Amino acid sequence: FRNPKIWTSSETLIVIDRSGQARPVTGLPQDASAVVDNVLGLNADHLIESRKLAMEQLWQQYLKAKSKSRGLSASQRQRLADNLRAIANRNETEYPTCYLSLAQHIAKSRSR
């Protein structure tokens, strides 16, 4: 398995999709999914449900901000992604990987 301290291709080794499922980022070894599921237990039903609710709320906030200005400029997307990362880094934030996953999605997306 790779040392997370030297991993540079993304912010996190695990991404949370909108359904609340945790999945390893592309580029990790083939058995990474088994580690996420069986060793770490990140896809337990109660965790999936909690993360799904968190992602739905975050997604709605993102869509609301996006609709206010009929799409987001690159600087607006970057500012929103930076804000999500800052929130994720707070100790009291529950499910910070949800914030990081959405921040990564926003930063990579194009204005629509």
C-alpha cells in the first residue's frame, strides 16, 4: 500500500460520492477497495447513510450558490472549494471527507 505522506495526485486517498459510499481514488492498488470496505469498515450501512445526508446538504448548498449567479466563475469555484476545505480542517466538523470530496469536485468542474 502507498504511504499517504507521499501521495500527491489528490487531496485525499478516499473520496465520498453523493450516495455516501467511500471509494479509493484512482491510482491506488487494486486491493484498495477491499481495504476501504473490510479493513477500515468505511462502507458500513450507518456510515453510508450519515455521509449521504451530509453530502445531500452540501450538494444543495453548492447548487444554491451556483444558481444565484447562473453558474460559478473559476474564482468563485476556487473560493467555495477553499471554504469547504477550511471547514473540513476544523476539529468539530463531522464527516470532513464529505467536504473535501465536494471541494475536489467543485475545483475540477467547469462553469455550467
